[in-house]
Amino acid sequence: MTAPFATCQYRYCPSCQNKLEKKLLDERQRLVCSPCGFIFWNNPKPSVSAILANENKILLLKRSHAPFKNYWVLPGGYIEYDEDPKSSIIREVKEETGFDIIINTIIAAYLIDTDPKGNSIDIVYAGNITGGNLSLREHGDGKFFAVDCLPDPIAYKHKEVIIYWNTKND
């Protein structure tokens, strides 16, 4: 696998503005500032997604922006620096769909390594809609799909996670 995009974006140290250099640390190439010792670790960002079922159908949203424009995804997004994951998915679902939800359980956590903005760890929850009306704020479309009739294409590993969730609920 090639280095993630985020590594290519940094040329100068955020602490002292000297040029970063690639060095082998912990058996990996890392960007390092020799004068001040800053190391850019390029850790994945935490994100959350939700499987929300209604009458045995799963809510998917159609992305209207890159990356993955016109791909279907579970509702979700990045965890803010001062949020716990559960609060984050409740907020993200409300922002993206207008729905109020409760969280039942964590379904999966996995590495997203296909996003050109960089890697993230996606924590996928299962929950229930408790109120609100579908009101899309960030996506071009939103629909409920039967697990055996999922649309194409689906971004990230959301299709695999939905199928995994479905096998656990049979």
C-alpha cells in the first residue's frame, strides 16, 4: 500500500517551520523535523457511522460531494475533539438526516484506507430512530433499502458492515 495522501500535504514543521524530512522510525517512513524533534505520526482520524433500520430496511445517504460523490453511505462523520463516539454519532445523524436516534450497540470498528483525505477508524453503531423527519442537509438523497436490495455503489466498507449486522440479527 502506498503512503496516505495526508503525508504528502506536510512540508514544514507546525512547531518551528523548518522543512520536514522523511526518516525511518519504528520501521516506518515518517516526516520528522530534525531541529525541534517534531514527528508527524499521521494517525487515523476517528469517525462514526450508524445502521438505522426502519421496517427491516437500512437508511443510506447518497453523497453529493467528493470524495465518493454519488456513492451511498451510512449516516456518520468525524468525531469532534471534545466528543465521545456515542455523542458524535447522535449529532452526526441529526445533522445529516434530521432524525433523533438512540444507540443500541457497536457493530464493528475498521480501518478506512480508501479515502483520499487520509485514513480513519470507523466505529459503526446500530440504533433506532426515535423522532424527526428525514431532512437531508449534506447529501443528495436518502432512502431506506432492504438488505437484499442494497444500491451500488456503496463507499467505504459499509456494505460489508451491513451484511455482517444482518447476519447477527437473523
